[in-house]
Amino acid sequence: MAGAAAEERRLATVVESWQERPVLVVGDGMLDEWRFAESERLCREAPAPVLTLRRRISAAGGAANTAVNVSALGGRAVLVSPVGADAAGDELHDCLDRAGVWDRTVNQPGRATPVKRRMLAGNQILLREDSGDPDDALDDDGVARLLTALHCATEELRAASGGRPLTLVVCDYGLGALPRAVRAWLVANRDRYATVALDAHDLADWRGLNPTVVTPSFAEAARLLARAAAGFGGGSRTASRGATAGDLHLDHPTEPADGPSELVVGAAPGGAGERAHGAPHPTSGVPSADHPGAPLGPTGEPTPGEERVALTGDGLSVTGTGVTVNAVAGEGVDRAVLAESRLAELRAHIGADVVAVTLDTEGAVVGGADGEPRRSHSTPVPASHAVGAGDAYLAAMTLALAAEATLPTAAQLAQLAATITVSDTGTCVCRREDLLDALGTGVDETGHPTLVGAQELAAIVTEHRRAGRSIVFTNGCFDVLHPGHIRYLTQARALGDLLVVAVNSDGSVRRLKGPDRPVNPAEDRTALLAALECVDHVVVFEEDSPAKLIEAVRPDVYVKGGDYPPEMVPEAPLVRRLGGQVRTLGYVPDRSTSAIIDRIRAQAATPTVGEGTGRPT
């Protein structure tokens, strides 16, 4: 417990160190509008609810929300973005001013400010209306003024930075804020910024920028790999540290901006959506002959205009209807596993030091130059709670790397920043105070003991989750603690922020293992588990199954030991219904309670020297 508090203090020190870090944010700024309504009756003209507007909220969105998050987290944020000379633009200026962002946006007469309007009833999004045409390109004068604003903002930030190196964040959502000339300028002036973060729908547009960190969604990463396999439409060029502006892919595709980036892709749990070998693809009609017998996961929503290209042998392909995940290794394969296997390739194609593949409700997979993938987890929430959470993730990741934090630390803080912003409906903003509060309530500071009762555990878990921590849950008899248990529990703890161990009562063990078990009573078993640094809370349950505890705790990750796939875990359907993941961890060979007991019994049955001779043994 003291170790957990020390870790939280170390993370808080990093948050303090990025105070006033100078960050230039450039890209597609937009306005998020939330309209909250009530509905008590249906329309007489159509089967639709009649809505009565009760409340309206405007917030910065896109690149503007990233800048707001940088400022809220304690950095010094400057935003350069084209904004329409319209009412939405005026509201966006007000949002930036309230957030303390240096507003260096460039008014573009005749060009509308992008707006995403959401109508909600009962906190459920009923519809979203988007305005602002991405095909409405900036004219030559607009591009020239945007380039001037970039240069002036960089120099202004340098003058106010007190000698601190500058940081650049590029947010390219395909809405027209970053035309060819602007992208070329940023690549040519890359060396003016010590840290460069990139969030782009089409990563191939930015080969040659060599960012410090890039944060693609799973679908964005998948599309980059597919386009790389096709030679990016014009020769197979791989970005590297030596890439120049001449290597830059400067033409945006003609696809809609909300296409591939909003796909939801993954191996289907329990085999849902699978099709057998030889069965035709649901849209292309092409038989699945690449991987005989391999089950296929679901496809994403249609992506018009993209030709079918396949990455065979890797479980991943992009088709004319989106991304398809091929669970070649079995049902246990998920997006995180696939992302981990392609991190090095993604880094090579983008020329980035760090790639963080975000997996929405499943957290993120992060990889750096050391080749060691790192996984972070998030708490599943309604979609209306997660709008802009990626902006908070990007802002915290960027600030941490700019403050020279290690990659594991940056990834941990970024995930925490994203997680603690999703408590309510609206555009997510993580404040520095919220992040420090989440880090300031360490386990040992809450006064909660390690050994807890079932009712007490539910309240404790709620408190931890409110602080943004993900919960890992496992259960077992743990009769004779051995190295296999230690390794298993240590691996389980690494899957989240908090490990809860549920222990079978003595009566439960007897029913499961036989009348001669347990060897050690529950008091001894729980005391040993509570002494382990990797264990946060221990609880005893009387039933043969931990189902009631699982329903009370609602773990983010449920872990069992064994060499069988997660789908064979009896509790798997319940955990998934509650929004959690199921993981199985292999046992250490020749290390088990039964084997230890058998050896003790075998030795007890073997006569020792002097036995039966009357001589002392």
C-alpha cells in the first residue's frame, strides 16, 4: 500500500513539472453543441418523439478541445485554426477565452465554422447534425494568413516560454484546416519543436513529419497498414527518421472524414459474426480462402471509395466496407493483441518515436523504441460520456512526453486523464486539479483495509472507479501459496490499476476440493494474500461461484489461471455482459497446490532412517 502511494506521488510530480509548458495546437477546430431536451409524447405526424428543449451547452471541439485540455491540465496552449466569421465562430472564441487558450485562430469569411450538434433526451443522443463542408477549401489568401499565424504564434510562444523547448500538436480530422501548403510548412519547420504529437484520420498524409508520438484509433492504424501494403497509391515508401518533406503524401483522400476513424472493430466474443472457411464475404462475395478455417470477426461501417486491399497472414484487412479482423489465433484474439503485434510496423511507416493505438472503451496499446508494448485500460461508459476523451488523452500524453517523463508514465497519465473525464454527458475536459485529486487519494490514504467484507468491497470499488482506476478481479482457493500464485497475481495486477482477490471460504473449498481441504484455513490464506504488494483488496466468499461478487464489483478485467481460452471460463458471459474483459494467464510448470500436497504426502509415507528400529529419527 505504501508502494501505491509512492507511485501516485511520483506521477503527481510529473503533472506538476509540465506546468506552463508551451504548446502550439494546429488543426481542425470546431464547436460542439449539446441540446438537452425532454420528451413526453409522440408526434402525430410521424412515429417520432416531440422534444422540448431545456438546456443548451456549447464547448470547444476537435483541435480546439485539445487546446482546452492542454490549458486545463496546466500547459500554455496556443491554437491556430481557421474559423468562420459566423455565430458558431463567435461561440468558439468565447470557449477558448474561458479556458485560457491563446486564441490565434484565423477568421475565414464565407467559410462556415464546423459544428457538431447533438440532440439528447434522457441523456441519450437521438441525432447528430454536422455543419461545415470539408470540401469548402481555403482560398489562397486564407492559406497565406494561416501560414503567417503559424509563424507568428511559434515566435510568440518562444518568446514567452522562458527558454523551454516548444511542443507542437497537430489535429487533422480532414475538415480542411490543414491543406497541402500548411502540411508542407509544418514538415519543413519540424525542427522548431522539440516534441511533436499527431492525431490524424489519415496518417499517410503526414509521412515525413516524424512525430514524437502519434495516437491513431485502431481503425486509423489499420487503414495505414493497408495503404502501406498497397504502396500508398504510388510506390512503396516507408517513412523513417531520415524522411524529408519530399516524402510527404500531400493529397487528402476523397473519403468522408467520419469514415474509417469511427469504425468499431474487434474479434467477435464467443464466435459471434464468424463465418466458415470458403463462405463468401458478406459484401464483396469473395470466399475466405486466405486463412483456411479461420473465424472472421465483424466488419465496420461502409467506407466508400477505398479499394479492397488485404494484409494476408496477419489477421487484419481493409476492404471496401471497412476493416475486418481475422481471429486467426482463435477466439481469444482481440484488438489489443492485433495492435501489439503491429506496433513496430506502425512506428516505421509513420516515423514516430511512440505509437499509442487507442481502443475506445478498451483503453490503449502503446509502443516505443524499446519494442515493449504497454497496455492501459479504461472503464466502459455510454458513448455520450466519451466525446472528446481522446483529446484529453492526447493532451496529457503530449505534456508528459514534453516534460521528459518515461513512456510508461506518460501512457499511465494519459489513460488516467481520459478516464476521469467520462463521468457525465458532454465534451470531455480534464483539469489539472482533477488529475492531481485522482493521484492524491492513494489506497493507503483512504483508510480502507486490505481485508474487506463483500458489502464493504462494493463501496470501496465505487470510490476507486470514481478516481479513474480500473479494477482487476480474480478468485480462487489459494490454499498453499507458491511461486506460481505470486507470478499469476503479479501479472494480473499489471492488467489494471487495482487488484481484488476473492478467496473461497473453508466450506466452499471442501465442496470443491474434497473433505481433506483446505490445508490452511481462510484466515491464514487471506493474511498471506494481503501481505503481497501486488494485491490491493482481499475478500472471502461463501458460495461455490464468485458470480455475486462479480456483479457487485463489475470488474474491468476478470482474470483466471489456466491454459484454456477465455471463452471456457464459466464466468465469462457474466463479465462481458457487465462490460468487462476476460483474460487467462498460464500456470508456472510444476507449481501447483495439489502437486505440493502430493509431495508432502509422499514424503510422509516414505520411511525415514531408523524408522521401526527403535533408534531415534
